[in-house]
Amino acid sequence: MTLLALETATSTCGVALLHDDTVVAEAHLHRPRIHSERLTPLIEDVLAHSGVEASTLDTVAVSMGPGSYTGLRIGVSTAKGWALSTGANLIGVPTLDAYAAQLRPVAQPGDVVCALLDARRDEVYAGAFCWTEGRIEPHAQTKALTVDVLPDWIGEVSGQLWLVGDGAAKSADALSNVGSAHTMISPTDLPPSAAWVGRRGRARIATDGPDDVASFEPFYVKDVHATPAPSPFA
């Protein structure tokens, strides 16, 4: 399988090209508000460095949320466009699933990885995943939560608890007594990765099949609230 993967749910704008589970090329920019300008050039650069023609793509995987509303819209619309223009399949990958999967090299059976993205004020987007014999399984449903209710949401953790994402720092105190040990990894040391969106996308399409391009939408978790622009006549 030749798979193009996109990550735009956070300030990271990332693209990766995978052959099966092997990353052939990837590029990431860790800067906010550049996704609309830089995503397509990054895709073109990664394809060129991989020596892959767009017409040979089998699948386009995209980080589907939760995360930045604008980033998700840009990523999903771009993924749809490339899938339609190349005839590739489309697969959405939950953002926090792909983020947590990056702990595969170090997490042990029974450990829980809690991926947390800052949702402003005292809220985070939270998803918890358990490692069982090398597989990642959902442990607690992805939700938008205030940090004070995180212990009740995550429940019992028999092994070590890992915290990743830019919402981990403000959640650490609330989760300090959960699990047998507690490790927080800075988002500067472990930012979101398009390569892991690709790996999780490959696994998802193998078990669930592709998404419908026409009806696919981002997974926002929270309702989108637009703030009306002030009237120039007020």
C-alpha cells in the first residue's frame, strides 16, 4: 500500500509518504496558522522526494480531530481533494489515537497513554488508550473535559500513565495519583506525527475499510461556535 498521510489538527503541519508500514519521506512544520499556505507544497515536496506519482497513491489518511477547527477543515478538505483527484481511498484517523500510538516503542502491557490537547480555558481534548500485547485499544472515550474531572473520566489504570500533548502540563496535577507511575512528555519532545497518522490509517482501513469521501467530516468533539464580526455600522 502506498499511503499519503496528513496531520493538521494542531500547530503542526505534517505530511508523510508510507509504503506499507515503512516511512519513505516526511516533512513537518511546527508553526501555527500556516496550514492553508504550506500543506499542498509540503505534499508535493514529499511525493517528489519519494519518487512517487500522485496517480499511484492507494490511500490518503488524514488526522480527523479533535483539534483546531481551522486546521481540521484544511486537512480534511485537502485530503478529500487528493483522494478524488487520484482515485485513492480516504481514511480518517482520530488525532489522539495517532498521537498516543507514538508511545508504541516504550509503553508496556497495561500502560495507558493519555493524549491531551489544549482546548482553551480549563478544558482539554482528552483520549486514553491502553497497550495490550503490542496493540493499542481505547481505554476512555475521547471527550472535551475540564481538567478537574479527568481522574473520574480515565478511571482505573493498572500500569504506568503516560501524558502527551500540549494539554498535558495543565492536566498533570489532576492526574498525578492515577496509575502506578506518572510520566509527562513535553510536546516539544513528542509533537504530532504524520507518519503515525499513516500507520494508524493503514491499520484502520485494513479492519474497517475506507471512508466515504463525499460524507466524511472532521471529528470536532465540541460544537463549532463562530463569533459574528462586529457591524461596521454599529
